[in-house]
Amino acid sequence: MPQKQNTILVVGDLMIDHYLWGSVNRISPEAPVQIVDIERETSVLGGAGNVVNNLHSLGCKVSVLSVIGKDEAGQELHALLEAIGTYSYLLEEEGRKTSKKSRIIATHSQVVRYDKESKENISEQSEEALYEKFKNLCDAHDIILLSDYGKGVLTEGLTQKLITYAKTKQKKVLVDPKGKDYSKYAGAYLLTPNKKEAIEASGIDIHNDVTLIEALKKLKEMAKLDISLITLSEEGIAIFEDKLIMRPTVAREVYDVTGAGDTVLASLGYALAQGKEIVAAIEFANLAAGVVVGKLGSATATVEEIEEYKASLYKGTIESHIKSFDEIKTQVQRLKKLGKKIVFTNGCFDILHRGHVSYLDIAKSYGDVLILGLNSDSSVKKLKGEGRPINTEEDRAYILSGLESVDFVTIFSDETPYELIKMIEPDVLVKGGDYEGKEVVGSDIAKEVKLVQFVNGRSTTKTISKIQGTSC
């Protein structure tokens, strides 16, 4: 993923997700209900605010436009947005209640929710003021996200004005829709309805691939979309581009789906703003959703968490563990942000044998991630002479990457791996026991050096001699 910071503008219904956390040990004597002993309270951004929070977690520069009430909850919203450095233009409308949803959580389960909010459309004056501000901000942002929770900010008139103006500026508009009439969003780049919402809007009962395609086509036609998309919970996201394309969501464990739709909207916007094509964007959004549903409450996902999650899902793909220097550098940066202890070792590993496997297994035990620097064919020849290596660098890298103990393999051609070690700056540097009393290349860089004794009688040279029928 490129490292540029995106600027994204969010317009929609802001709200506060308020949580009261407690435990249940009694039943009320007044009625057959649980008594929750509240131990702590937390408040986070909800609705369009959760989209903002997700974008902030992804490292975006975010602006938000909305209408709120002149009340205590409105002041709280201002403070929450200010705390994450978001530029906010929030019109305060007389008589309007800022949306606040309070959830009582007992023993990791939601017991009840109660809401305080206004649902009527904003006034014409507020609508016009919001539109004028939008026109001033549009040029400075890479992409526009509309988060419609049906609370009255995104009126039909305002929504059409925003989409029409954004298109004149060649800005993609992504919408999380509400209601049954999607003509309100005509001209948007894409919508993110879930299956239930898509059924209601299209009038098509989605129960197989044929009906899914029919619904996708109808939604595209109804709302004049560039991309027709439907989110399908654990089945992932589906789009139709000449053919049906589906990408599943894989969650380690589902704790809470609260705000998962916000994460999909935010992560799609982020990925598209980064220049990804639509299929790659939905794959990224699925990974982000897989992370957040494994958390409790309106959660977010960072790029580092998403990359870590992706790595865990594709751990079995051998080729994915063979990295170039640039890829290793990116992986190391990610792993260090996650607080992982990195181990490095290097060698030729020409004909893999028990001694190698034992050595690498012990090396991995010294940390969380083992990176192996593999001598290229040319450097093996310099070290071992003509006729070596027996196996090519591609074959050796592939075999080593298949070992459970090895997380990443990168091939180097220098006489020593010093420059590679300098780039990685490992926590632990591992070498063979034959380096006892000798200088270990890179020992001035690594925090710690470990020497591992070889398995007696096991070596590549002995293996080659045995194959050739000579004594060693």
C-alpha cells in the first residue's frame, strides 16, 4: 500500500455511541429483569462519526460536515472530533437533538439500547449552508463519503446536490444508503447496501447467484452507479462487472457487528483513494471488516492490524513468504509497530537436512518472527566453489518458506548479509555454534546474538559425499 496520506470528506448523520459497561449477578425483585452493576462508561463517535474514526485509524486526513443540536451531546461530539484532529463543520440547529445511542453491556453482551435523537429533515437554511461549505471543501479532498443513517441530514435534495457537484470535480462519491428509494443517490460511484437493504430497494429476493446478479444489475440501473455492490455479511462483498465477483470476509471470531458497515465504507474509500482497483479495494474492505467484528463495540482497524490479519489468513501460501528487500523493509516496519520480536539468521541451506530444520526451529524460539537471509547462487559459488549450489536459489527459498519455523525468506548476493541486517535491525541475530569465539557479522546492530549448536553428523557436504559415493 502506498504511503501517501489521503484527504477524505465525510457528510452524514453524526452520533455518539455511549456504552455502560457492567456485570450481572442479580435479578430485580421489582420485575423479572437483570440488574446490571455499572462499572464504567465510555463514549465514541458513531454513525458518520464511526466512518470518520475508521478513516482516522487508517491514517487519513478527514473533514466532516453535519447538522447537530444545541445540546450537551452536541458539545460532546465536538470534543470527540477535536480529540482525533478532525476538521468539522457542524451546524447547530434549534430544537434538534444530537443523536446519542446508549448501550448497556454486561459480561461482553449487549443487554439493551436506548436512543435520544431527532429524525426529521434538517431545515432548508441548514441544507443550503451545508451545501455551500461542501463546495468550498470539495476540491481539497480525494474522495467523498456519504453516511446516511436516515436521521435527516442527507435529505434527497442535498444528497443530489452533493453528488452532482462532486462529479463536476471528478470526485468519486461512495454512499452507505438508507431507505428503499435509491434514486436519491443517483450518480454516485457506488453504494454499500447490505443484503437486506438490497432486497428492499430492488424488490428482488436474493437467495442464489442468479438473483444476486439480478439485484446488482437493478440497483446499478436505479441509481445510475459506476459500480454495483452488495455486502453479504460473512459471505463478504459482491460486485457485478460483466460477471459476478465475490470476495468473502473471514473473521477469526465474531464478537460484535456494530459499525461493520461503517468500516466497509471507510476502508473502500481509503483503498480507492490510494489508487486501488475496485476488486483490490473490496478485498481490503473485507479484511478491515474481519478485524473489527472481532472486537466489541463500534471498533476500527489500523493498516497494521489489517496487514497482520492478512498475513495470518494466507500463512499457508508458500510463495507469500519469499520477499524482496523492499518488501522485507515494509514487513519489518509493520512488525515493529506491532511490538513483535524479530529474529534473523542467514545461510546457504543448499540441501535441506535435519540439522538445518533443528537449527531454524531453535532460532524461531528466540522471538516472534524469523527472517532468513538466503545466499544467492552467485554468493554460494564464491563461498563453496564450483558445482555449488546443488539447488537453485528459487528452489532453496521455496523449500525453506514451507517450514513452519520460517516466516520470511529474502535472497541476498553480497559477501555478507551486513546491509540486510542493517536494514532489518533484528532483536536477535542467530548463527551456528562454529562461530564460538569468532566475530559475527551484524553483532554491532542486533540487540542480542545467539549461537546454536549443529546436529552432530548432519551437513550438506556429508550429504553430497554420500550421494557421490565418497568418504568425507
